Amino acid sequence: MKSVRTVQGLRAVLGGARRDDRAIGLVATMGALHEGHLSLIRHARRQCDVVVVSLFVNPAQFNERADLERYPRDELRDSELAEDAGADVLFAPSVAEVYPAGFATTVEVLGLSERLEGAARGAEHFRGVATIVTKLLCMALPDVAYFGQKDAQQVLLIRRLTTDLNLPVRIETRPTVREPDGLAMSSRNALLGAAERERALALPRALQAACELADSGERSTAALLAAARAEMERLSVSAEYLALVDPETLEPLERLDGEALLAVAARVGEVRLIDNTILTPDVGSAPDPQNQGKVLSTCSV
């Protein structure tokens, strides 16, 4: 695996593959790689001739300096994991390389940015996300870019910006990967103490409670959210937001009459976590506890 730190170096490394019309895949990360990231890299390896993994903790998307400062960083570990998973190129630019002196351009996706995470974290969060993803896509010029379903709103935003800006890249979403007890894998999980780690299960358990209630025939959003909220309260966790929304527009839904996104965010101690699942009126079966730890299917938490 080759490691590069400049845009010029990245383009030089990928130049031959592009001239030979070989497929290039990009997995964009902020490091602290976990099985969720590695599953994306392995999937990209199966589909593409060249796999690029970017490693950049983007300061523009952090609305709290303390959150940025405590974000876990270990480039050597990440490099080894990425290589083992099948990456060909690790792109690890500096902040100065990504945002050089005089940088004055941002990308903003209106509508999708204002809800859920945008409402909770402020407009600057998704401006930062949209800007860095646009830059990474323009830097690497991949044929396909891979993202996880855990960041559902982010994926919607990325799909919209690539469409609106006519960027020649296919965006592929892969299912959320979970720990054996159901907690969605996240780089922030490493910041949880033992007691906080147990309380963090409030998020997947809330989703599972709503999922099971929907499977029993309940269609009222109020009832589904109440069941989810009650499950969180058992572990003394309060939701920053808990919403059932249209999976394409993020508009709030009053009833579960079609496919819907159930999304939640909460702070557990000092650590902010997010999670989501897709609910449908014909779920079919309750979540299978034996499936925990695997890539999960619709409404299985």
C-alpha cells in the first residue's frame, strides 16, 4: 500500500489506473478505523481495481473544539488495518493541504442539512461535511465512493451534492455494522468508559423496541417513538433527537405508511452517538438477537 499526503501525489499515484480505465474506489474516513470502515474497504476491494482510503479528521465539521481535540487518532494503526483490508492507497493529507491559506469556498446542501443532525449541531456541521466530501471526490476522482448507513443523513446529503454538481461518481451505501451487543460501530465508541459503554446500548435498544412494535402492527409515530424513548430512559439516556422521517426528504412522518427512517442521537457522558434503522409497515419478523455483530438488514438492530 502506498501512502501519500498531497493532492499532487495522490493524482500521480492514480494516474496510471485512470489512463488504463481501471475502476477506482474511495472510502473516506476520519481514521480510528473499526470493522464498519474495514467492511467498506473489503467491499471496495471486491468491486474495484484500485482502492483509496482517505484519512483526515476534518476540523470544519466539528462544532465543538473539545470534540475535535479528543477525537481518536492513530495513523500507524489505521494504516495497517487499511492495508490488511485491501487498500492500495492511503491518502492522509494535512489540514494545510486540504484548507490552504486563503481557502474561502464552502459547499452547502439546502433542505437536507437543516434537519436532525443539522438542527442539533448547527449549519456549519454539514457545510463542513459537504465541503470535505466534495474536495475528496475532486481530489481522487473515484468511480465509486462507499459510505455506511449509520450516517444516513450524511449519505443523503452526499447523494444530493453529487447529483446537483454533476460529479461523475457512484455513491454506494453499505449497511451499519454492529458490535455483538448491538451498538453501532463508531470511532467514538473508544471514548466510552465501561459504565458509559453499557448505557450506550440505549440507542440500539430504542430502535429495536420501535422495530418490534412496528412488526406487531403499530403504525402511529407517537406510539413508536414513545416505545423507543421508554427504552432509552431505562438506561437513563435522553435523546437529543428521536424522529421518524421520510428516508429521502427527512420530512417528519405522522404514521408508518411506507418505508421510514428512525433516527436517534444522544450524549452518553461526554460522547455523542447516533444510530438509525429503516422501518417498514411489513417488517416481516422481529430482530434476531443471534444476528448481532453482523452486517444488519432492514429493521434489525
